[in-house]
Amino acid sequence: MKISDWLRIRTRVAILLLSALFGLSAIRGLQPRCAIAAERGSSARQPNVILVITDDQGYGDLAAHGNTMIQTPNMDALHRQSVRLTDFHVDPTCAPTRSALMTGRYSTRVGVWHTVIGRSQLRADETTMAEVFAANGYATGMFGKWHLGDNYPFHPHHRGFQEAFYHGGGGVGQQPDYWGNDYFDDTYFRNGKPEKCEGYCTDVWFANALNFIRKHKEQPFFCYLATNAPHGPLFVAEKYWKPYAAKGVPENMARFYGMITNIDENLGLLRRTLDDLKLTDNTALVFMTDNGTATGVNAKTPQHGYDAKGRWHGFNAGMRGQKGSHYDGGHRVPCFIYWPAGGLNRACDVDEITAHIDLLPTFIELFHLDKKPAAMKPFDGKSLVPLLEGHVCGQKVAWPDRDLYVERNRFEQPPKWKLNVAMTERWRLIEDRELYDIQADPGQQNNVIAEHPEVAKRLHDAYESRWPELTRRACEYTRVVIGSPVENPTTLFAHDWHPTEGPISPWNQGAVSRMVPWNGYWALKVDRPGRYRFTLRHRPAVAEFPLQAATARMKLGTTVDTLGTVADVPTAVPEGATSVSLEANLTPGPVFLQTWLDTADGTSRGAYYVDVERLP
């Protein structure tokens, strides 16, 4: 017997004797630990961890939560067997949720408060979940959607994932993705290198994740499986969506449900593979989604289920709002945790308020990830292990009420009290002007701020006190590094422009194809001094698309103000050329870049793609 096991048994016996003698069994601090703690310490090795996160699937977009239309038998089975975080919150949109999940810190704090315009890149000095697992001897792999940067030093394989297989941008077909991808038989990136695939995107992510699991079945592994589905465009095989349409579901919603059904089918395959490999018992499987539903509710007619005429309008579990909303329908999502060897295979609900920022500190305690990367910063979240133990074991848990915040800051700089909510278990303060008692009014129909000014003031003051620290670095840019030996050349994407002309950056390939007359600048960091070549394009090199321009211009500046709107001497674009190159000598340090491709009739737009290479 190991000394640690002997000490555990001796302590347990001593506590039992004390409890019998002095009636202390009701005091949690002296109680014998329940099954989750005992089993957590008895595993032959550290557990495998699989984190599955779907994109745009809301709380009501699975049958287990009351949706009578959608078919999700594997998600429902996992729900029946898991500990469920029933009041679990994320940010209302994709990249912010992922940044908070990866770091255990609020998205605004780590520089990700948008999904585009250079504000979806996770700061290079933040420590990720993958880096924590890797520091503790885990094999780490991610498959699917990253959405935290498409250049060095932001790629997943630069942030702790030893194997990363992913699409570009925030979705398949977005501007940084491989040109022409459409969910079927696409080209994705393996550790930065393009790789042609066969099959539907979700099937490809799961197949590659299963290969990673088989490869590392003899050692602890962390697998981050992040589907781009059911995010639009709503492409999926007819066999998945046609049955819903036949039942009267509107076509877009039918396609959305079909994409979820395909994910569910793959989840079942994942679980059967774990069984076949005899990995189920000591594998922690966590399932969650990244924001509220995007297409699972008819936005114009927000009934839940069928209306009086028998038409299906979707289901949102009685909540108000959907993706992007600061009401609960935009940010309260499913989260299930299943781990047989750890005692987390008993259906029970954790009803206390929890959030994405809690998962990393929870994993560290739950899975004994004792080695911390040196650069790790303090968490905004907290470990949920006491809650998990208490609920699984039927014990009363001393868990103080807490304030949480989620926001949808779709701006260059995050504004205070805009598209945000300050929350407690009972209350929701929306934009400092609406207050809802979520327990009495889960549909958030009755603004009670006039009746409870003291509650509103407390939440207001808590938010105000935290805001300066959350936004302390908001004026900083997350900078793409150019000229590094790690990635030279590199391709800059208009997705990451800080816009100067146009409503937003051209974040998808459709906007590029329409040749929108927009422009913006990139925030860069020069790694090494030398001569640099900038090759300007309308489309990536593989598209071989002729430039629709007579002249090209470029300007570099150490401040945004030095860029202006007029560059130096224009360079003529040869007729029929698919690109034009300009060169400059650069010294190490921060720099801003803006480009112009001008037609003979005066139409101007930025180069949507710029290949930057430090020359030998």
C-alpha cells in the first residue's frame, strides 16, 4: 500500500470516529470525502480529458432540455449520465467565449471582445488551457474551430496544442479560411499546413480527433474538439435536414437542426470508440456550446414550440434572446461533465451560477494539474470542485453568491455598460438600466429596477469597480509578428483589419468576392531587421484572380496617425497580374500597415490578402 493511500484511509477513519463521538457529521469540513474525491485520487493515471464545444447551439437546441422536435439521442444520453451545470454562462458570441474558456479569464481582459477587426486574437502573453495540460505531461490536440488568431503567435499550435487541425477564421468559408471551402471535401490546416480532406466538416473533425485519441491511448491526452457547426452557412447533407422540413420546420431551422443531428451522430461514434478502446472509465468528457442559439428560434415570432396554428417556431427553454443577446438566451448554455472514474457519472444538477471562466481552474484541481506554466496569470473564474462533490454526494455546500459578467463588445474599444450583463444567481442587471429577478421571471419580461434600486446599485458598483482592471490594456493591439523564423512568409487577412473605411472588416469570402470598397490597417510587430516584401492580392494565390486595380500603394507607420489616407508614390499594376509586390526596409518593433488598390476610375479598396516575407 502507498503511504498516500494509508494516510487517506487513516484520516477517513479518524474523521468517522470523531463524527460518531461528537456529532460532527453535519460539518462539511470534517465529513469524510465522498466518492468523487476518493475515486479521483485512485486512478491508475491522470484522466484523459475531451472537451467538445459546438458553435451557435443554444440551451434549447437539444431534446434533453425540452425541445420536442430535434433528435439528439446521444447528447440526451450524456445528459442523463452527467453532472449538469444548469446555470452555466458564456459570452454571447464565439471568439470571446473561446478566449475566456482557454484562459479562465474574462474575454475583455485578454483582448478578445469581438469576432473580427483584430480583436479576436488572444494576447500572446496569456496562458491557455492547452499549455497547462501540456505542462503536466498530456498529449494535446485540437480539431475544428479555433477563432483566436490566424497568424503567429496566435495559431493553436503556437498556444500549447501539439497537434492542431483547423479551419481559418471564425467559420468555414470565412476570409482567412482556405479559399473555396464549403463544408464538403475542404482543405483545412494541420499545424499551419494546408491539407485536402474528403467528407463533411464535422465528420472530418471527429475522425481526426479519434485518430489522435487512438494514437495517444497509452498516455493522458487532452482533446479539444470544437465544431464549426451548426454555425452558418447552414450546409449539411439532405438526409439530416429534410426530415425536419417534412415535419414543418422552416428550412433554415431544419438545416440548423440537421447540423446538430450530425454532431450528435458523431458524439455517439466518439463514445463508442472510447468504449472499444476501454478508455471510457478514465476519460472526462465535457460537452458545452459557445453562445445562445443562432437559428433555433424564429426571431420575429419568439414562441417556444408550436404556435396556435400548429407551426413550429423553435425552442429556447423559455428564455429571452438568442446569440449576441445580453439576455439569458444569448449566453446561458448547456454544460455536462461525465467522468466515471472520478464519480461524475451520476445524473445531478448543479444549479448555482457558473461560467466558462470556471472550467480551467476546475480542471486544474479536479485532474491534479499541479505544474503551472510560469507565465500563468490569476483567474477570474473559480474551481467548481466543491460544488461537484457536494451535489454528487448529496451534501450541503457552502458556496457564496458571486457576481459574473458577460459582454458583447462589437467595437474597436470596449465601451462601458454597452451590450453587457452583470449577474448573480438571482439577478441580471442589463446595461445598467434593466434589472430582472431571474428566479421569479426566467423569461426576463418584467424590469424591476425601480422596485429594487439597492440590488441595481450593488451590481452597478461591483461592475464599475472591476471595469478599470478589465480594460487596463484595451488600448493595446494584439500584433501579428512578421519576419519570424517561426512563420516567414505569413499571410495577413482583411478579417483582422482595424477598419478605416466600411462598416466592418470583410470577414468572409463572400464580401471578398463582392469586392467591397473597404479598407483598414493591420497592427504588426517586426521580429528581425531587414528587407521585407509585401505582396498585395484581392484573393489568395491559389485563386489566381487578376487584380482589379491600376495602381497599388502601401504605407507603414509607427503610429496610426502616420498612416493617413494617402501613401507614397503609387506603383503601376501590370495588366492581368494577380498580385503586385512592394518592398521596404524595417527595423524590429511595432508597426502599422495599410494598403490601397486603386482603379482607373478612382475606386479604392485595401488588399484583402497581403503576403509578407522577410527576404534573405
